[in-house]
Amino acid sequence: MYCNEVLIAVSILGVSPEIDFETKQATGNIKLDVGFRNANGKHITRTIKIANTSVSEFSTYLDEKVTLRLEEVTFSPYLYNGRAALSIKAESATIEG
């Protein structure tokens, strides 16, 4: 599934450069670990891969609740060890207000 723009309220739990497993080199993208509560109150965590950004843009927001604007987002479901998983990739991301 593809969306032009997504706004989500999350807590930033971690941020790191994405590393290519074969070459062990940074890809230029980052991985943003975020958390939020669903409608039933259960805490959910997700990793979002973001292109065209750097770790320093998000590291000051660690452990803070923010509104994250993702642009050109691709959601791809897949199975991981027999369990449902979700890949989230965005071309860009910004913190709102």
C-alpha cells in the first residue's frame, strides 16, 4: 500500500543509520524506532526506514512524543518466523510543530 502523506503521533524510541548487511556500509538511510498505543491501550513499536535524512535530525527527540509527518510512504506486510510483520518505508520525514 502506498500513501502520499501520513501523520502519526509517536514516541521516538531510537534512531540509527541503516547498515547494508553484505557490505557493512551505511546506506544513507536511517531506521527510526517509534512507539504508540493502539485503541485498546496496548503499546506497539515499529521501525520506519527513512531515506534522505540523517540521524542528527531525530536524535534530539529521543524519548519524546511527537507528531511525525511521513511522505511517500510504502507499507508492505510480510511473514517473519510465522508471524505477521509490517515494513514501513518513507522517502522523507519531518517533526510537526
